[in-house]
Amino acid sequence: MTMVKMVAVDMDGTFLDDKKQYNSPRFLALYHQLKARNIKFVVASGNQYYQLKSFFPDIASEIAFVAENGAWIIDCDEELFCGAFSRSDINAVIDTLQNGHYPGLRYLLCGRNSAYYFDDTDEKWLAKMRHYCHRLKKIGSLDEVQDDKLFKFALNLSDDYVEPLMADITRLHQGAAAATSSGHGSVDLIVPGNHKAHGLDLLAKRWGISHDEVLAFGDGGNDLEMLKQSAFSFAMENAPQRVKESARYLAPHNNEQGVLQVIEHMLAGEAPFTPTPSP
């Protein structure tokens, strides 16, 4: 009997190497084995859905995406869940972000149709963010996006201010916004509870899979809930210590195709995936 019925992968620092690439022929060969065994493949990332799809042009319509850190969940091109902030909460968070306590702070507002930035956003940072947001639009005010569901703030700031900002979000906006960090000065503000673990839980229930049958990989703070929830949770060798402590196992470095190595071990039934003999 198959012990693993779902494989969920974070992208940056996990499935992708530091050049934002992966071994496509090796992965596709493994994917076809997963598919033959009816093991679901899920991309669970803080990135935009439209960007994530571009990494899997041959199979995007037959896999699932837990995108935007869990705010938007899509299976085989079908939307299963889309969270949203209230407009009053968005305005309150923007007031906090613009209070001048976090020098150099930059942010995007992310929604179902696009990500958005205001007129005065730093252009050099935007050039970098266009690699992560294939849909990115300039707006003058929130009035221009009345028809979109906004579900995430993507922030970037000095590491020195990450912890103070996250503490302020918790103190000032508890119940309205939750802060999670993937490292390197990147912080996402999400609707509380709309994290990756919530997305995997929704998919598991849809497919009749238990958390004991989930293999999950991650390397950042936004993977913690997913790693704690999944029985076969692997932190990458390149992950911070607190992420490693939240996972049950350790995968090789992302630059060594660590995710693919572990999937190969799983398909071969090697430890820790060796089935327990029946009594």
C-alpha cells in the first residue's frame, strides 16, 4: 500500500535551485511515476499563481496550486478557494506600513487578477518583483481595483526591521492580518488562517487523503504550518534552524536537487517510506 498520496513542494529555496531552475527531465520522469500511482502533486508557494504555472507548462492543468501562501487554491484549473481582506482592513494595514517606522519598506498588494503597486514604488525593486509576479499593475488608489479580491501584502524591508514589523502587525491587526516571513527581508501579510497548511488540508479532504499520507518540502517561515501538519515533512539542508526543527526529516540542499532525491527514495520505498509490515 502506498504510504504517500500527496507530494507538496515549496518553490524558492526548495524545489528551485538558487538560479530559479530545476531539472525538468528528471522531475517529469518522477511526475509520471507519481501520476501512475495516483499520488497528487501540489505546488505550495508564496508566489503568484500565474508565475507558478509558468514553471510547469506541460502539466499545469493537471496539478494543484496552493498559491500566494495559501490565499488562492486551484486544482486542475478549478478554483477551490480564494481568500480576501476586507477593504477596511486593507486601509488599516496600509496606514501601519506608511507610518515611517520601517525605513526602506516596499510592498505590493496581491489579488486574484493581478498584483498592484502604487505610483511611488521603487522601480529597481519592481524590476525584481516582475520575475515573481507575471501580472503586475500600477494604480493610483485602491478605488481602481474594486472588482478584485485582495488577499496578500508582499513586503520587502531590511532584516533589521522584520521582527519589529511582524510584532506590530500582530499587535495592531490581530484577527485581520497575519505576518509570515520567508527570509531575506521578505514578509507576507495574509488573511489569518489562509496559510499553506490550510490549502493542503482543503486538498486532502477533497481527495480523501490524511495528513499522515502527505510528503511536504519547505525552507522558510511560511512553510512552518505545512511542515508541522504533514507526517512526512522535510526541511531543506539550506533552511534556517527553526524550519529544520519544525520538520521531521532533512532533505539535501536545494542546489543538489534535494526534493527530487527524496521523491526518488519515496518511490523506491526506502526509509523513512518503508511500509510497516502487517501483523
